[in-house]
Amino acid sequence: MAQRKYDVVILGFTGFTGRLAAVHLAKTYGSTGAVKWAVAGRNAEKIKSTIQSVIDEVGNGDECMAGVAIIEVDTNNKEQVKAMAMQTRVVCTTAGPFAKYGSNVVEACANSGTSYTDITGETEWVKEMIMLHGPTARKTGARILSLCGHGESRLTQ
């Protein structure tokens, strides 16, 4: 695990929540090297466009995203997902619906000892993933943490 290229990969970077996660990392760590991170999605051009929008929002020039790698990955392609998982210590995915786009990611992470986190609210899918991949994750040391963005939001007046 210590030899992994990245500490974290944000999968689903071009979506609303993935972009928010990247803005947080860019503001907090930027290109300091304290956290080595990459962004991932299906379309490299869309990823590049979203990177520019993060740079524009953070406002300190290209520096906040300098050294942040782009990983083009189709979650339906098991080999691409496996290659992504093998490069990082943690996959943080915001690419849903998770029952459609997440199962191969959980499997690849469990098999490769890569920790996994998501923002799903799909509880039946989460149960299925734990049943299918929990034993493997325990053996490889991967941690599977779902439902991280699921909760009730309240506005106060």
C-alpha cells in the first residue's frame, strides 16, 4: 500500500459532488504534496474542463491543481477500474447511481486492498456489496465505507 501512486482518487469528478470534493482538496492541499490525489471520470475532455472550473473557483492560478493527475476510467470496464484501484490508497466515488456504476469499483477495491468510500443512499445495494465483497475486503485490508453523503439537510431561518 505504501507504494501507491496516489493517496486518493476522486471518481465522478465532473459531477456536482465530485467537483465539490476536488475544490475542498484543492483549497486544503493544492499542490503541496501532502496529499497525492487524482481525479477520474469517463471523459478526459470533460475532466479537463472541470479542472479549469476548479482552478477558476479556488482562484490561486493553476497551482491548486498542479500535479493532480487525470484518470480516464469507464466503471463498466473491469480492467480500467482495477488499474485505477491499484494506483491509490482510497477511491472516493460520487459517480451514481451506484447500483449501475459502483459495483465494479467496490469489487476492484476489495480485491486490491484499496479503501472505498461513496455518497450513495442506495441501502439495498450497499447491503449487497457488503455481502459480496466484505469478506475479501477484510482479507486484503480494504475498508468499504458507504453512505457518507447520505443524510438529511435542513435549512434554518
